[in-house]
Amino acid sequence: MISATQSIQLKDRIGGNYLAKISIYFNQHMIFNKFNQPFSTSYLSRVINRKQSNKKVEDGMFALAKELKEKEEREAVRRAKILEPVTPPDHE
């Protein structure tokens, strides 16, 4: 089961409307329940809010958070490159 701190951090990392984002990610990555059906948002809510434990769902949530963090880091690097000072070409 995820800890209270991890629950808060996951919600912060995923952002607003996190249940819908988790559900979309799970469907895109074919993370389904034992009946090969998508997890319901109420079930996802119970897992992220620590009412229920499910390793498969928790691992999927952490995978989404990792993917989002890597995307943010790539975006930060891209933005930093855009704002780098332009050096004038040498005219020799």
C-alpha cells in the first residue's frame, strides 16, 4: 500500500483531474483488471487514497508519475536552450 506522503506526491505530480489522467494512461498502456476490463475510477480513487491496496495499480501510478517527471525535465531543458543567449557569428 502506498504511504500517505506518496499519495500526496502522486496527486501533485499527476495534477488536477488525476483520476481521469490515470485512467487514460492505464487504457493506453493496457493495464487492466483480472477480467481484462479497465479499472473503474472509483477503484483507482480507493487505491490512491489508501482505502485499498493493489500492487498492479500502484505500479502503474508510479510509472505514470515517472513518465510525467521525465517529460517535465525534458521540457525544462528545451526551455533553457530556447533562452540561452545567442552568440553572434564571427565575421573574420
